[in-house]
Amino acid sequence: MGIEEHYERGLALKQDGRYDEALVEFKAILILDNEHAEAHRQLGLIYGFTGLFDEAIEELSTAIRLDAVNIGARNDLALTYCMLGMSEEAKAEFELVLSLDPDNAVAKKNMIYF
């Protein structure tokens, strides 16, 4: 199975709340291409959904390191920081999003809290 098939299956499983199975799909992508930013992002989201916040931050940060203009990963990281009460980190990430995409609705909505 190729990367695209693993990715589509992973998204569908994640959408259904089948996180363990989705993790397998996204990890399979990373075996094929460890620098697949979206696979790291999806792993980060799943880790966040399941309460593994350190792992979530690590994976989302990796996604951003691999793709610095990945707005979705930057918003996801900022929202994770918000959940953990890491306000300075969240604000900095939202500011970066707005510097890349001044009309970004997620970042604009969340910046009012700072």
C-alpha cells in the first residue's frame, strides 16, 4: 500500500474515532517517508485527542519543522498549547500564523484571548 492509501485510511479511521488503527496508518507512512509533514501532524492530533500531550507537541513541532508554512499544523500546535495553559507559546504560534495568513480565522478568533 502506498502513502496516499495509508493517509486516506488514517484520516477515515481518525474521523471514526478509531485512533489506535489510525496511528498504525500514519506510522506506516513515516516508515515509507519519515519527513511526511502531514503524517506527523495527524499523529500529533491523535496524541492530543488521547491525552498524550508531550507526544502531540513533539509531532506537531516536527510537522512544522518539515513544512514551516503548514498553517494547519501551526494552528493545531497553538491550540494544544492553549489547552495546556501555555499562553506565551500559543500566542507566539498564532502570531506566526497571522504573519503567514493575515486572514486566518482560527488564529484571529483565538488571538482575542491574549
